[in-house]
Amino acid sequence: MAVKPKNVCDSELSEEQKHILLEKGTEAPFTGKYLHNKKKGEYTCAACGNVLFMSDTKFDSGTGWPSFSDVAKKGAVVLRTDNSHGMKRIEVVCAKCGGHLGHVFDDGPTPTGKRYCINSLALGFTEKQ
């Protein structure tokens, strides 16, 4: 059953965003609007506006989803065990509203070694100079 993130009005999200954020779905690889975004700024939760990632931690992982090596600040996301689809993964959810963002893996660049693999549709972006 889908859990509605706090502070989210269903009318503010597209059907695709609802599927990802509320039902733990995913977007097709290489289709997200932030995959190739090179602008400087901060990535926020599309549901509640919580600042999640900074552009200086974004990298091209070649996986088809925006990837980040670290969160914007400690406590921005919550990590949960995800054993769905016959896999053992770590789910990334927004700490403020509980919306599903994607998954984190231990194959990222130094210094963290993390790859936060995040759906573009779960994100907003604010450009900063």
C-alpha cells in the first residue's frame, strides 16, 4: 500500500511522480530530466522541497539515473533495507516526508564510495550561482 509523504497534495504530483514517490516505482533508465543536468545548485525532494543533494556530488555513473556520491547534509535521507524483486538493496527515502527516491550502492567514487541512484521524477532542482 502506498504511503503518502507528509506535506504533499496529490494534485501537485504527476501520475509518474506519484508512482515513484508513493508506490516505490522507478522511471525508465536514460529518460530522466536531471540525468545530464550540469548546472550548479541543489536537488530537492519533489514532494516536500527538502534539500537532498548538491550538484558538486553528482556524477555520471553510466547507469541511466542521476547519481550522487553524498547527501547534502546528514539526516537529509533515511536508508531502509529493501528486499523486493528478489534483490537485497538499500532504499533511499526523504527524511522529511518519507517519499521514495531510489537506492544507494557501494560502488561510487571516493571519498564516500557511495552511489545514490535517484529517480529524476522524485527530484526538484534549484539553480545556484
